[in-house]
Amino acid sequence: MRNDGTGKIIVVIGASSGMGALSVRAPALAGHTVYAGIRQMATRNATAVAELTRYGTDHQVDVQAVALDVTSQDSADAAVDRILTERGRLDVVVHNAGHMVLGAAEAFTAEQFGR
């Protein structure tokens, strides 16, 4: 079901795979508009974008990919700007992006962990 104007406008960050990709589906099926925040949409995650588009078509729900890399403030700002331009509001943010540091904890400064 397409959002008839009464549903929420939602962005799920880290939605290319796993729990993030699954987290897009339930609210979309409930009638909400869901933006799937996905980085590297044209390359590494092109298949995830195609699957999301197919899911939206197959289930007649309002889902779409938006370029969003949480390691870039400019990317995050552009994603929010796009949503606000297209929908006029953003009601819900689901932060699901994975953060991973490889190596011994002692090898990193607090600032490096923060990045």
C-alpha cells in the first residue's frame, strides 16, 4: 500500500543488508514511506538497490534508496535534504549502520574510535 499522506516518513540508515534491509520492509508494508540509507549505491551495493526497488514494486509499497554514508557529514546532510525536499518532513530515523574497528583496542586513540 502506498503512503496516503497519513503514514510516517522514515529513513533507515545502514539498509543495504541484514537487519537494516529487513527493517525497511515492515513499516513500508504498514503504509509508511521508507527511505533506505545505502552507501556506494552505484557500485558495491547496486544489487541491494535493485532488490529494494523490486521489493517496492512487488509489494506496492513506498520504499526507495537514498545515498547515505554515515562517515560523511556531507552525505548525511544531502540525504536528509533530499527527503525534506521530496516529502517536506522526516518523522523517524532508524540508525542501523554498522561500525567496526579491526585490531587491538590498545592500538587506537579515543579519536580514532570515534571516527
